[in-house]
Amino acid sequence: MQSLYDESAPKKAANLSINSDLLKKSRELNINLSATLEQALREQLVLSEADHWRMQNQRAIQVYNEVVEEHGCFGDEFREF
């Protein structure tokens, strides 16, 4: 499967604003902020891309579902379960 972004791209510094108490407690627990942010952004990117795909293919999905409802799934006659 194709990656959603270039995982080998170099790291780049970024300035962020974060709740001071959240930052303090995260540091107390030695949470890696960069790794945690990257993981959260990766998960959000996957969700956003999936939503975008669904929106782009909404009509095709609707038509397919209508065909299946009317005619059943391809290969139903061969199913043994």
C-alpha cells in the first residue's frame, strides 16, 4: 500500500502551543512529545484521507449497494456457507 506521506523526509522543528499542565505531566512521565505528535498526526491523516475517499466515491458506493440489493452479490450462487 502506498504511504500517505514521505516517511524518509527529514525532521523539521515546529513551534507549538500546548496546555502547560498537559505538557508538565507529559514530561513527568517521560512521554516523547515528537513521537506522540507524529503518531497522532499520522492517525488523523489516515482518517482524513479515508473520509476524502468516501466522499469522492459516494455515488459509486451507492450505485453498488443498489445493485447488490436488487441482484445480490456476485458469486452468491457459489457460496456454501
